[in-house]
Amino acid sequence: MTLLWILLLPLLGTLVPLLTAKWNRSACALATALPPAFALMLLMYHSPALLAGETLQFVRQWAPVLGLQLHIRIDGLAFLFALLILGIGLLIILYARYYLSERDSMARFYAYLMLFMTAMLGIVLSGNLLQLWLFWELTSVSSFLLISFWWHKSEARRGARMALTVTGAGGLALLAAFLLTGQIVGSYELDLVLASAELIQQHSLYPLLLVLFLLGCFTKSAQFPFHFWLPNAMAAPTPVSAYLHSATMVKAGIFLLARFYPALSGTELWFVLVSVTGLATLLIGAYLALFKHDLKGLLAYSTISHLGLITLLFGMGTDLAAVAGVFHIINHATFKASLFMAAGIIDHESGSRDMRKLNGLWQFMPITATLAMVAAAAMAGVPLLNGFLSKEMFFAETLHQHLLGSISWVIPVLATVAAVFSVAYSMRFIHDVFFNGQPKGLTKTPHEPPRYMRVPVEVLVALCILVGIFPGYLIGDLLHAASLAVLAGEVPEYSLSIWHGLNLPLLMSVLALAGGTLIYVNRKHLFDFQNTLPEMDALNSFERLVKQFAARCVRLYGFIDNGSLQRYMTLVLLSFVILAGTPLTNLAVLWGGREELPLDAVNVTGALMLLIAAFATVVWHRKRVVALLMISVVGLMVSIAFTRFSAPDLALTQLSVEVVTIILLMLALFFLPHKTPKQSEASRVVRDVSIAGMVGVVIGSLSYALMTRPLSSISDFFIANAKTGGGGTNVVNVILVDFRGFDTLGEITVLGIASLGIFKLLTRIPLFKPSSDGDGRPWALERHSLLLSTVSQSLLPLAVMVSIYIFFRGHNLPGGGFIAGLVTAVAIILQYIAQGVDWVKARMNVEYQRVVAVGLLIALLTGAASWLFNRPFLTSWFDYFDVPVLGKLELASAIAFDLGVYVTVVGSTLLILASLGKMTTSHRPVHKETI
Amino acid sequence: METLVACCIGFLTACGIFLMLRGRTFPVMLGLTMLSYAVNLFIFTSGRLTLRGAAVLGTSEHYADPLPQALVLTAIVIGFAMTAFLVILAIRARADLGNDHVDGKLPDADSFKKESR
């Protein structure tokens, strides 16, 4: 459990700065530092076991079927990285307190920083590949936030976007690699994966897996050719650069190389890809660093070069090289973080990072200068400093490899060349900034920073020196434990002493120091040469690339999505024909073996009427009123078909819906043109007819195939239990209000939502009143026919009575809430038509939206009432009572539910039709501003 | 009988689809209504055709499948609500945009290209 807290504390720490933002700056920084400090203590508590080579685990299952679990796993390598992340993180918190100005939001900065720290810890502590990947992506996102911290600067935004694009894309490649690994190994558990080296490397997909994996690592660790994002990320505040770009973020890729070293390395492909990439990065980074005038730019390219060095070490494939790689991870983190912080101090106290302006700072800030010089010397590989030791090991290893066969000797040569440049740029950092004349054109006089801003640098520089002099005492155990984890087994003999005697590596170091000095002294010629080369602006070319890509996408999108709904419909329907039609062609016989019912004259006549009416609707669809009349015939025939085939409930529903639909469409015609202009070309008609024909054939065939197949249905259950379980003999109604009551509740809710949506759509509609019909005949001034109003008045009570009758008998005979509701609604609509809105409103002033709400509430509360009896939602209840006059009476809770349905249907239908009908009157829906 | 019903369903579908492919809102509404007839019939007939067998207990020897009927009953009502929503949308679109084309603007080759850019 303490293991989990190591990860949880920084996560909770994300909130701390936000909560303490109101305190003064030091208190806020102190509070922020507490969680990682505790986490570090917890980590140190486990250090004896970890240094002894043990692996500590904490597992909490989440979804084991999917291979998902919370798995914390700490071994030597994870311990080393967690130590760097938490330790340097704490120093950064202290440093940032002084670096950030009053105008910057310190709380926001710390919150991002803690989020990033959590993400990094998550990567190194994960024991599950998917969990690791999640944290990996989180580092991309949180580093994006950190790099763009000064979002008012364009370069910060662009740099952050570039970093996110490159590392995010690499993250996707990594995910693919992890998924492949999971498929091959059969598990996402790190322990299992690391133990399955043979299985993975024998697999035919290993090359693909390795390339994807390395893409992830190389993008994150800024390896050539993905290195360009790192210099542009220097737009970040310096504490961010010191943390992300020295010790953590860019080391995440290296960490993965080390982590999966036991599982993936050892093949020819690994050697070639990793070592060549590392070598190229090492050289390019070291060379370009010399020419950067920006302090942080120099450090960025130097970081790239050192990352290349570590990559090259892991690519060599010997055990000693891996140990050297781990050692250099530690050393690079310490001297590079301190150098970044020193650069930040110089920037902070002199107002510039340009080495052409910064000269002779020694006289202004001697202490900072001393610290920076020691760290830079460590970077150059000067003896008695930590950088020297790992560089010696690196040189020794380059001499022992045989990667390139007979021309393997170029590797030590190139390594020395890179070291020469490394010395040269380190000298530039020292000489150009602190000596070399007087500052030129600085806006303020440089001075020493606040006392505590220097403390982090001092700590790290002290480590550089101490490790450089007493390597064995200080980090011998740590290095051993980490190497043990990387090599998954035996750690070779190695010596951490400062003096190995007069040997070839030492000669290479001496050569590098001498050559570097020589190049630095004669740098002017090199600078002149470099200036003749065309300037490579990675940021602009990257953005141009992204823009081109986006433009291509827009063009492709415009081709697919041209804004024509008809075209989309055509495409959807064509795909339907293909998808649904293909299986039909595989069916030998459409007939499924069920005897057809005999034809009779009534049915044939009905069918013919239906077909003719449908055809007429299509033919006359441009004469809209005629088409409307024709389609009402179709609807009528459909409801007759329902009666014919034993569905009286459906027939009643269809009939009453038909009435309201036609009224609705009539009303709509008032507001829409009465004729459709002829617009479609003949070819369009042919196309549409063929598509419609194909869909019709497919649907008709499906329907026939379905109908002629024997039926096996779950309906027998409903028929058997309708009376005993639901208390009704009309099975359809019992299904609606009882068996499938929850569905019905959903359906009336949809109905209510649709009607409310309509109500809302009609408010504030720009008013227009056509004064004549489509043929130019003016509308009659006599608005309400006397005959109709007289008849409709006497019809209302009758209709209401009928609907009540239909409602109550619904449980046992055809009828029910839906049908009764529609009948009532139609009767009331008739009043509107016959008498007008004013007349109805004077007699029945109801807001129909409230009716809908009441109906839904009734249904919902009926369902909820069963909770009172400790039953699940919508459990029904019924019983029989002997009422004196009426005799034996059945009461069922389903009746109450059906009442809810009834009220909702009445309310919705009236809301729809009455709102539309009121459009031409002064009662049309208006938008009420609520305050 | 099944052949005849299947023909009717297929024909209604075809008519509905053809109308829905028109460019003006009103034929599209007609098409949608027609298509919902076809779909309702299709679902209904998935319970097979039964003559004189309404699913009211005690009225006949064999009963029609009540489950598709219950499904179609609510489908009819919701179909009405959806048609109504579409109708109002069309009215609103005409009021706001000044025409009754489904795309909200009359087809015009030039203006189309400008828009999509």
C-alpha cells in the first residue's frame, strides 16, 4: 500500500498549489513540496530492499478479463528513475519559486508540474503495459501544458503544439507496439513480457513491433530525425526545461529502452536501428550545439547529443554498455539540470540568453559562474567529475563492439569527434558567457540571484563532484540495482574507479579535450562556414507540413461532404442495398417452407387500393394537396390490414394517428408552398427510381423470407402469463403497460420530448401569413363554418366518453391509454378547427407542456410506487374487489400507468397540433425571457 | 397471401424512398410517412400473418404474436411524433431560410462551390 502512495501523493499534490494559491508564494511552494517529499521518504523507506535487487509489487484488480489492473512495480531501474523524478522535482519546486515572476500564476505552474511528476512516476512504476502507456500519454499532455505555460507567446504555443504532435504520434505507435506485444505474449503484465524475450523475438511480427516501439521511444527522447521538437520546446519557462528536458520527459524514451532491454534487445535489427540512430543523434546534436547563440538552445542540442549517446550505448548490446548507459542517465540528469538552472539564473538576472550579448559575467555573479563552470566541465567530460566517468565507460565500449563488421572502427572515431564538439560547446558556454570581454547591450546590470534560487544548482553540482570523486561509495549500489533490472540477471564486472591506467579511452578523452579547445579557439572559421549553409527552420517547415496535411484533409472532406443531403441519402441507401442484398443472393430459395395463407378477394382488393394510392402519391407528389389525400388512403388501407391480420389495437392506433397526421400535414401546407417546382432532371429521376426500386426489392424479399419461415417466439410466455401475471386478457396492452412497461415509459418520454422540441422550434419563428392558397385564391374570410362548429360541440362529450370507455376496457379488450389519448386529442383538435383558438382558450385554458409533464410524472410515480413495497421499479399489482352496485371489479396498478400514458399522449398531441395551429393567431408561442 | 403482403411492403418502401430522395421538404415528409407505414408493416409481419386470432385471451383458438404488435403500437405513436418534429423543422427552416429545399438553399452550382470552400 505504501507503494501506491508513492504514486498517489504527487497526484493529490496537483490540488495542493491550487488550494494554497491565496497564501504567500513561499508558503504555496512549501505546501506543494510536501507531497513529493513524503513520496520520496516512502521511496527511501523501501530503498534497502530495492538496492538489494528485490522487486516490490502492488496489484489491485480492475478488469482482469481485459488485462486491466492497477499494478505498481518497483525494481532497481524504477527506483533510480523515481529518485531522479522526485529529487530533481523537489529542487525544481524550490527553483521555480524564485524564477517565476509575480505576474505568472504560480499555482497553475505547480499544478501542471505535479501532474507531470505523477505522469512520469506512473511510467516508471507501472507493472502493466496499458497502464504504462496511459501515463506515457499523460506526460505528453502535461508537458504540452508546461511548455505552453506562457501561452501569450506565439513561440511557446507553437513549440508546445509541435512537441505534443511529435510525442503524441509516437505515443500512438507505442500503443500499437504494446498491443502487439500483448497479443504475442498473451498478457500485458510487465513481468511476463520481460520473461518472454524468445517468444517475442521469434514472432513474425517482431520487426513491426520493434519499429513501432522504437518510434515511440525516439520521438519522446528527441532522437534524430525527430529531434527538432526539443529546441523549440525551449520556449518553456526554464524550470520546465530543467526538469523535462534534462531528467524526466526526454529520459522517458530512454527509460523504455532500458525497461524493455531484456525483452526486445539482442537481435541484429535492434543493434542496427538503435545504435545507428543513437550515433547520428550524438553527432548531429553535438555539432549543432556549438552554433546556437541562445544559451538554452545550446543546452537543448547538447541534451539531444547526450540522449543519442545513451541510445547508442543501449544499442551496442553488450552488458557493460547497458551499465554505462544507466550510469550516464544519472550523470546527465545531474549536470544538465544544474546547467539549465544556471542558464535560467543568467536569463533571470541579466535579461538575456543571447551569448552574443552575454560576456564577462564572471565579475557580476562569480558564485553562479563557478557552479555553471563545474557543471559544464562535467558535461565536457573533465576528470574528477561524474561526466568523465561515464564517458570513459562509453569510450571503452565503443572500442569493444563489432556492430559494423570490419568498419566498426569508425564508431570510436566518430564518438571521439562528437566528444570534441561536446568539449567545444562546453567551452563556449563557459568562456563566452563568463569571460570574453564585457556584456553588450544588456537591459539591466547582471547580479547574483536570491540565495535560495542557487541552492538547487549547488546541490546538483555538489553531486557532480562527489560522484566524480567517490563513485563507488555514492552510487555503486544504485547503479548495480538498476543495471540488474535492465539486464535481468547477471551484472558484469565493472570498476567505478577514477583511474584505469593509461589506456585507449583515456587517450580519447585527452584527444577530445585538446581537439575541443582547438576548435573553440578557431571557432570563427567554423561559424563562417556554418553561416554559408542554408538556415533550417524546423518550426516553420513543420507548421507548413501540418498546414498542407490539414488542407489535404479539408479537400478530401469537401469531396465526401459536399453539403447535399440527397447525396448522403443516396450513398447510405446504396450501401444498404449492398450490405443487405448480398446475403440475399447467397440464399438459394426465398421461400422458407411455411404454407402461405390462401388469397381472398377482400385482401386482394385492399392490397390493390393500397398499391394504387401509394403510386398516385408518388405520381402527384408535386401537387401537394392531392398527394396528401392519396397518402391518407394508404394509411387507411394499412389500418384495415391490421384489422384483417388480427391486430385490432394496431388498427385503432393507426386510424387515430392517421387523423392527427393528416391534420398536421394540412396545417403544414398552409405554411409551405402548395406545389413542388419541377427541378429534378430526368437522369436524376431514373437514378432515384432505381435506388428506390432496389431498396424495395430487398425489403420485400426480406419480408417474404421472414414471413414464410416457421415462427419461434417468446410470445408464448406473454400469452400464458397475461391473465395470471398481469391481470388482463388483452395481451398487447398487458405487454405495453406491464411486461415491457419500462420500454413504454421510455417511449412516452420520447413523445414528450419531441412535442416540447416542437414547441420550442415554433417560438420566435419569423411570422409570415400567406393570404392566398397556391393558386392565388384568397383564403375565405368566414373562418369557422357554422355547420362544423355545431356538430363538433355535440361530438366532444361523445368522443370523450368513447375514449374513457376505450381506456378502461384496454386491459382486457382492444384499447388502452395510447388509443384513448389519441381519440381525446382528436376531439379537442376538432374544437380548435371548428371554433378557433380564442373560443377554446376561453373555455379550456391549459398549458399543454404541463399536461405532458403531469402524464410523465404519473407514469414515473406509478413505477416508483413499487419501491414502497420493496419491489423493483414498475412491478405491477392487481386484485379483484366486490363493489356493491358494479359487481366484481378488477383494479390493477397498470391502470395508473396507462393513465400516465393517456395524459402524455393527449398533452403531446395537443401541444404539437395546437402550437402549430396557433401560429396565425395572437396566441402563438412566444419566447419568454427569464431573468 | 404472404407474397401479396411482401409485395405491398416492398412497394411502399420503394415509394417512400423515392419521395425521400426529392429535394423539397414536403415530399420528404410524405416519403417518411410512407416509409413508416412500410416499416410498421414489416415489423408487424415478423410475427407472421394470422387470420381471426386477435391476442385477446378467450376469443379464439390460436393467437397472433402479440409482441410485434406491442412494438408497432408504440412505433406508430412515436412515428407520428417524429413526423411532426420534421414537419415543424421544415416550417421553421422555410421561415428562417426563405425556401423549402432540404439543404436550406436552392441548388446552384456556383454558390455551392463557394460555400464548400
